Amino acid sequence: MTLAEYLDAMGILACNRNPYLPSLDDFGFTWGEMTALIDRKALFLSKFFRHRTVYLAPRVYFLLRQCRPRRPMPPDAASLYRILENSPPLETGEWKQLSLLDHTRYQKAFQFLLEQRYATALANGSVLNPNWSTLKYGTAEAWEACSVSPPPSRDPEEELRAILGRTLPEGEVARLLRGA
């Protein structure tokens, strides 16, 4: 099974090992496979699950978009977001430099944008070693413009429960849908 096939079937996968959700390593998937899907806009990187980096199948992203509204952006996050709206995809170092925010404020705003699905990785960045690279970030709307949008669901919550229930316990799925 490929990473793309896994995401299509299960909907979500964690970047790193954790007690809640399967990760890339658990199935022998590689960083290169993940970044190839990012480059093709075939996965959506987010931190909406327990503040952890997760990869979402496009279908799951669009279902979440239908049924789980994003929280309004605080001022620092809005400032970071405006930079992305007016720039090509940026690595985090470039983005931080353009923001003029100190490290703590930048990290908090960056985390918010990924948790609330305002921003995501749009492309692979600088290769650091065969198993790691930087990523280039852009707005969720830029990602949407380049990805294949499925037709809207008549019952997005029920469809999400069915997909995510293959990987997560019912309580975790309910928690995600509440935005907790």
C-alpha cells in the first residue's frame, strides 16, 4: 500500500510516533513519499489533531472545511497570514524574517495557522538529509486552488466519522469535530 492509498482509505496520519495516531514510520512510509504528495497537493499538512503535525487526505480536509469552522485569527496570526497571501510559498525562516515577530510570537501565530487550517505546506523546501527537509508554506486557499476538490458531502460529519473512525476511537473523532 502506498502513502496516497493509505491516506485515501484512513484519512489521517501523524508525522511522528505518538500514542494516539499511526505515523509515517509505523507503516514504513518515508519523508520523500510525504513530500512528493505535498508537491502534488495530494495531502494537507495540519496541526489540528492534539497540536501535532498530521497529514490529511484531501477528502478529509474538504469535509472538515464543510463542518468545522476555523477560529478567527488573532492579530499576529493575521499578520503572518497576510505575508503568505502576498508571497510565493515560504520556508519558515523566510516567513519569520518577513514577519518581524520575535520567536515566541511567531511560533504561537504559526501554530495557530496550522491548527486552524489557514496555512499548510505547499512544497518541499531545502533538503537537509535523505530523511528530512524544510517545507514551503502557503495559504489553505492556495492549496485548494491546486488540489482536486471533491463534491460537497450531504452529511460531512457522518462521512468524517466513518473515515476517521477507521483510525481513531469514537471519542477522539467527536473531540476533533467539536474543535477541542
